[in-house]
Amino acid sequence: MATAHTLSPIQSFLDALRAKYADYREGEVATYIPELAKADPELFGICIATTDGYVYEVGDSRQNFTIQSISKPFVYGLALDDHGAELILRKVGVEPSGDAFNAISLHKVTGCPLNPMINAGAIATTGQIVADSPEQRIGRILEMFARYSGRPMAIDQDVYESESRTGHRNRAIGHLLRNFDVLVDDPTATVDAYFRQCAISVTCADLALLGATLANQGLNPVTGQRAIKEQHVENVLSVMASCGMYDFSGGWIYNVGMPAKSGVAGGVLAVLPGQLGIGVYSPRLDAQGNSARALKVCEELSRAWELHQFNPPYCPQTSRRLAYTAAERSSSRTRHSSHRGFLREHGQRIHVVEMQSNLAFSTTEPIVRAVLERVGRPLAVILDFHHVSAINGVAVRMLVDLAEALSRRGAMVHFTHTHRHEVMRNQVASYLADRGEVEALFRYHSTDGAIERCEDVLLEELNASAVSSQRNLDEYEITAALTEEEISLFASLLKHRSHASGEKIISSGEEATNLLLITKGVVGVWLGGGASEGNRVASFSVGTMVGEMAFLDGARRSADVIAEGEVETAAFEIADFVRLQQSHPGLHTKILRNIAVSLATKLRKVNQDVSVLSAARD
Ligand code: GLU
């Protein structure tokens, strides 16, 4: 576990907070379980665990004490995992009782305990944990806590025996539950398991991690282990929010605003969903049975750090990272100038929205709205998931519904950079079921690849001469402004070659002896190891030239060039170019100028891309 840096303002705040309340000595240590009376009343620890697994701690944060009632919401979670919410809700309610935690009270009509945080509800809940024997039951409970805390858990034998000797009231509750058939087997064994679960030994750091695991949708943020099914986290937090702090639950949620649970040994655990777990320990309890110092600490933390759940930080549309059209930012395909012109004019029918952060209802709704506001009659809408960190079910359904609505209007919709979101892909597949669109949605891995294909479709739709068909040499970028005579001289110097699909035409690192004109098909430029493991950074179609940088500066080839489908090239040798300088200086200059124009066009494209990116950042 990482320890906070001494310069951290968060650590300093916690140090000061502990110092401030160390002199606060209100309340009394619990004595009704005789062993608890032995606790040193001065012990005082505070811990905060973040949902990325960082733990801040101050004071007696590694002091062991017994979990007591703080075990109740977690065992409730295990019961939900074992049986589902429907069955458990028939056994134990979720209404605050207004009675003391150890009241012998059951619902007047149903005979069920009012909620799982009072002892009656907690004992009934422990009775629901699936096991063949009492040992197995407590074993499963200990294993569950180990998943939350990330370490093996043990029972404090002295506290257990002490409560077992004196816990007649809880035994009475057990028998009452048996009488109403809320418990169906031996109540003595169930109450015994309950005593043991309350005597599990924990530290403040454990409590903070238990809380951070709930804050992290049930995944322990340090170990990555799942402690509870994701769908039951909200149930657990709900009962903590309404009934977790004994008869101060209303006041607590009003002041502190976080689901929490306290125990008679002096521990308090609070959870800020999605953000933090807090553990505080100090044994003196106030009149309601909550640790008096922990209450002060949590109230002050909530105010100082603005943690109240009903005052969440405002997140304005942060989920839209960039939105642009192919007119503003085209693909990395270098195309013939006539095609570039078409795409500048019509490229606004290809829309790209790059999303980011966490997609849930409130962050996805602005995306849906923005897409619908921006697109008129779109040819394609590309939704890029590269910077998305998490997506929930409703966001998946909203984006799929949007995709369906757009494709009904005739648009192609592609979800790109989804490889990190396996779960989302599965959700999309099951949501679409047999509606078929799944493959088309995920056809392109990268946004660049998707834009490139959509541009091809757009050009075909515009009847621009087929994307990979041949052109006359006078239409090439390298022959601009050449006379007919110069063109035929230039043509006589070219060496024509055909390449099979997948052939490596240029290899990174090799010496450059020529530049290549693409006379048929498309070539891809790959960095870092070619088509299988590398990264396709650009592509070229008919009429353009490739390899002109090394042609000019004599450097080695910086990337691989690979034929995509059948390709034909015409090589223009450096040696011939050098000879032209003597024999035909005018032609040499024109060619040099055309190469310079080709480079300038590429540079301009890069500048344009940068300006789209920086405009979006403003
Ligand atoms: N084992 C304790 C009891 O049942 C837990 C009480 C508590 O922490 O609220 O009395």
C-alpha cells in the first residue's frame, strides 16, 4: 500500500484534523460487551482510500478493533449475492426503524425485521448466508471481508467470547425470528455466527478499503478482485444511507451526505460512491452509539472537501472531447488534388465525435444531442471510444439507439477504438441481438481507417473517378506544369512495377534510391513493424508520390510501404533526377517544385489537423 507524500496537502489536512479533535473527549466507551470496555479511549485513526487504491492514513490507522455493526451491510451484500434482492426483501425490509439497534421489534404485519442494520435484521440476514455448516457460514463471511480488504481476516476471540457470554438479548431476537419463520434453522447457531461476524478484527485502513471497494462498484481498487456483484452495491449503500448510523441516520445524511455505518467498538465507515472510502476509529461513543470523534471528523471532511452526495461536482459535457467533420480533418490518405477538392466541399457529411471519460446517462445525453444537432443528412457518423474510461448500460443503449436512428436515415455509423471495451461490445451485441447491425458498427478499428473508407464511399457517391483507377501521367502531382515534351521525357525515365497485395514495396531502414508514383491501387505506410504489429500512419492513392523525403535528403527510409490490393508503381530514380539537372535544368526545377508542393500539402494537412485539435481545446 502506498503512503502519502509528506508534502501532500491532503495528508496535511488529515494530520491537522486529527490534531484538532484529539482533545475532544465527549462520549463513553461501550461497556455492554465487557471486552469492549478495555479499549483505550484515546485511540484515534483516520484513513481515506481512493477508488484507484491510494490510501491516506493518520494516527492509529493500523490499530485493531472489532468491526461490530459495520459488518452488517457487507453481510447483507453477501446475502443479496446468494439469493438476489427479491428473496431477501421478503425476509428483511429496508425502512428506518426509529427503534434502538438492539430493539426486539419486528414489522407488525409481516413479522419481518424492518431493515438489515438493526440487530434483528442483521441476524436474519446472517441466517440467509448459504452454508452447509456454521463453520462454513462464518468461513464464507471471512472470505468475503478478505476480498474487500485485500488481506486475510480473523476473529478477535476475546471479544467474541465476551459477547457470546453476555448476548442474551440477541439470542432472544434470534428465537423471535425463528418463531416468525424468518429464521428457519437453529437460531442459536445463527446468532453465534452473528457474534463471530461482529468480532472480526479490522483496522481503519481496512474500513477505508472496504468503503473504497463499494465506491468502486464492488471491485477492490488495490487487488482488482470483485467483492460483491456490481448490481448489489447500490442496495448495500442504500441501507447504509437510510439506516446506517443508528438513530442519527437522518441527521448524518443531512450533514455529511454519505452512506455510512458505525459500530459500537468505535469504527465508522463512510462511502462516497465513485470516489472514496473513509474509515475512522475512536472508541468513545455519543448518546446514539456513534463514535463521537468520527462524527466530527466526517462532518468536517464532508464540508471541507465538498463531499456531500447531494451536492455532486458539476460535470458539464466533459464527455465530448472533439467533434469535427472530414472537411475539417480528413483521413491520413494522401489523395489526388481533385479528390481533395471534393472532400473539402462534401466532407462535412462525415462526422466524427471523440468521446472521453465516463459515459453514463448525464454524460451521454449531450453527445446524443450534439450528434443530432450537428448532422444534417450525414453520410457517416463515427463515434470514437479511444478516451472513454467507462461506459454503463444506459449509455450503451443510448448510443446504439442513436446509431439505429441514424442508419434508418441512411447514415453509416461506426464505433471505433473499442478494443479496450470488451464488456461494452458484448452489451452492444446482446442489446442488438438479432437486429444485425453489430458487425457494421465495429467494422473499423481506428477512426482514421473509418474516415478513410467513408471518404472513398463519398467519392464514389459523387462519381469522382474511381478511387484506385488509373490516371494519365499529366494528371499526377509530380507532372504539374510540365509541357507535353517534358512529360514524355519524364515518362521514359520511369520504371514500372506491379505488386501483389500485401507486398512490402519499401522497407524501413533501407537506402533510398528513388521515389515512387502510385499508378494503380492504394499503398499503406506502416511504422514499427509492418502490417501485423505496426501502426498504419498514412496511405496513398493513384496520382500521388511516396518516398519523396528520403529522395530529397538522402536519409534512410523511415517506414514500411505495403501494397493494399493489387498495386502498380512507377519509380523515379535519384540518379536520373541528378542527371536532369545538367541535361534539362528547367524540367529539373519544375519537378523539384512539384515535390516541394507535395510536401507543403502534407504539412498544411498536419497544420489543419493541429488547428482542429486546438480549437476543440479552447
Ligand atoms: N455485536 C453488537 C451487538 O449486537 C453489534 C452492535 C453494534 O455495533 O451496533 O450488540
